[in-house]
Amino acid sequence: MGKRRYLFVVCYTKAERNLQVRLMKFVLKLYPEITIKSKSVRMRCIKLLEGNLRTVLRKVDPHIAVQKSWDRITVVLKGTAIAQKDKVTERLRYIPGIHSFAEVFEHDFVDLEQAFLITKDVYQDALVDKTFCVRVKRKGQHSFSSTDMERYIGGGLNQYTQARGVSLSSPELTIKLELQEDKLFIVHQEQRGLGGFPIASQEDVLSLMSGGYDSGVASFEMISKGCRTHYCFFNLGGPAHETGVKQAAYYLWQKYGESHKVRFISVPFEPVVEEILERIDQGMMGVVLKRMMIRIASEIADRFQIQGLVTGESLGQVSSQTLTNLNVIDRATSNLILRPLVATDKQVIIDKAKEIGTAQFADTMPEYCGVISQKPTIKAVLSRVEEEEQKFSEDLIERVLAQTVMQDIREIADEADKKVGEAVAVSQLEAENMVVLDIRAPEEHESRPLQLDDLDVKHVPFYKLRRYFSSVDHSRQYALYCDRGVMSQLQALYLQEQGHTNVKVLHLP
């Protein structure tokens, strides 16, 4: 297996405690499978990852620059970008193609005493009551060896910090230093990345998105495999259902795939359901419904030259997902159908949804299904299914496709903003009648609590809003707040469509 390649994310910082901190960077390890590819494939992946990093980090600050070389990428933060270290860290955790990354502080190297003081400054809090060792990689001409440097700095840390002691065989903390000529690099706070391949290293796919556990996880799996993932939604529950699914799709795109624009496609499926209920044998309704979804999704995919469809189907989970029925469903199209969860247990899917954040949407997504068979077949016969499908109106698919709405997923936030209305500013809030709801996830709220003088602020995570609004005081006004303003807009739109006209969006300067 070849050597791991690194990407360097650099951000300039001010000198700390006169130790002349020159800059700070993140060292990123590529997903191991990238490093074992051929030279041309590896370089293509590195180039794509470089472009994806540039696109995502430009949204954090336009002054961030990205430079690519054979085995590393350098992302330089200048001016206003210096203050964006935490946001850069957050973005790096969710960009496909990165195996792991660590903060690296760069200093001008003077001597071993200065190197010890710098290392102590960075690590003294982390060393409290822990065993440790120091590992040094050195390049260049120096009057000492790497081992000499390890002993000098390790001895100083052992004596002048509250560390429990040195352990070379099984330390609780390993301090990694690199000395390259006259530059000292201190590696700090290693974190896991998302892994996978850079987006666009594989072809585009169209995910059949329902907003439930399965479709959200299936979409994520394809994103992490390097596919630009578009979303196709079959609407069975009206505007509220569509808004809920848009939230889930937008979340997936914004968190894991915002380096590339994708489409959100909404298909009005009521006409199909109506004809299934009126004309199709009851035992075959579920299989026919899925085949019609696949047919329409295939038409849409062909229009945009998308090669594969993605579903969240798992073998044996429901009657339409037996091996026989899946085979019959596949015959509705010549397009490739990908089922990344086909052999995955339901609980594993739910756990994964919680890990990636889509469970919060699935938990509150009502079940919309107008086709429920009393005795569904688990061994559908293709010829009989095709015979039943002859009962559909000849122009049914054409009518549905004519009413299908296709939009850039980036427009979802703008659309919600227009429907909700102009955001309310803090200065406009009436303290006596207004409740501010911080709808961020618990970890975001805990790290940066929202505090507004003379205002009633409550923390209600967005996935609990529906339950919260079932028993609120409707004589009061409510302003929703989130960091980026998008989730609050979508949630406000959803609540307004449920009849809660006393909901606004809070904008902070």
C-alpha cells in the first residue's frame, strides 16, 4: 500500500505570548482508497477535492485560497478569514474524500528551548493527569537528532506540566512535531473526516427521496461515494409533505454536498394513486406504485442524462421489497437502480440516520401513503403486473411529468424566504408578546447559547417544533432563529402551512 498523501489547510494567526506563531493549518489525510489508485485516477481525485474545498470554503470567506500540488493542498486564510477557523473545521468534517485531519501550528524555529516553550503552550492543558510521549520528524541540517529533540521536549513537559509521566509504549497522548529546516510544525487536535470519494468522482444519480430514514441514509451513502446526488420527491401529502422533504434534502445537500449544485424535483403523484386505487388489483398495488415511481424517475433521469436511480429499499423490510418483487420492480426501466441499504437492518439504518442528522427529519415526517393493500403479494408475476398496468390512462405519465416542478436546490431557501416574508430584526421584537425560539441542534446551542436582553428565549430543536406548537399560547408571536437562517425559514414555512400564522424568522446582524 502506498504512502498516504496529505493536504494542508493553512490559516495565518497572530503571535501568541511572544512565541511568534507564524501560521496555523490543518493537515488532511486522503481517504486511503484514493492513495492506492493509479496515478491518473489519484490526481483526478486530488484535483476534484481541491475544487470542492475551494467551493465550500469560499462560502465561509471569499478570501480563502486553495493551491494544489502533487501530494498536498494548501488552503490559505487571509484578512477576515483568520477568524473563521471554527467554521473551516466544521466544513472539513463533512467534505467527502477526507480521511482525517489535524490542526498544525507553524513557527519559525530558533532552538530547542523555544520549541519546548511553544509545545508546552499548546499542550499543557491536554497533558493534565495523562501519560504522553513526543514523536519528532526532522528534515534538514541540525546539530541534534530527532531523538535528542524528543528527549529534550519530553523531559521539559514531564517536569513543567501536570502530566502523569512519559510512556513510550502506550501513551494516552502522543505529541507530534515536525521540524523542516527552520520551520517547526506542531500537530494538534486530530479529527476524523467523512471518508469516501470526492463528489463528482463518480457519475450523477437521482435519489427517490421520501424524507424517511431509508431514503435519507441511502442518499448520504451515494454522496459519500462521490456521486452528485439529485433528489426526486413523489408528493402524496400536499404542500406540508413537500416542505418537510425539502428540509431533509436541503440539509443533506448543505451539510455533505454543497460543493455541487443539484436539483430537487417534485412530482405530483396524486393522479397515479387515484388510478391505482380505482383500477389495479389490490394485491398488486404496492408493486405497481413502485414501478410507476421508477418509470417516472427514469424519464426525469434520462432528461438530465443521469445514469442511476437510488432507493432506500432493504430486502424483506416490507411486502414490496421481497427479492421477487424487487426483480419485478426493476423491469420497469432499463436504468440502473442502486440500493445501498439492500442488506442493512432497519435499526442500523436508524442509527446511521441519527449519526448523519437525518433522523431528526424522519422522526417528524408523517407517513403519506394512499396505497395500502389488505393482502399484498410477496411474489408478483411480471406478466400479471404488466397486464394490470394496461388499465392506466394512456397519457397518465405524460400528464404527471407535465406538472413536475424542477428547481435548483439552492432556490429552496430563497423560496421559503419569499413565502415566509421578510425576516424580523431584533429591534423589531416586542418583548411582551414575542418568544424567540432557538431551533438549533443541542450541540450548537450549548457551544454558542443565544442570549437577548429583555426577551424570552427558549431552546426548542427544530425536530421538536411540531410537538411544541401543538400546545403553545397562540396569542403570542414566535420568532425562529438558527445560525445560517435557512432552517428557520423552512421551519417557519412548514408551521405556517400548518396554520400557525404567528411565526416569523429572526435575523441577527
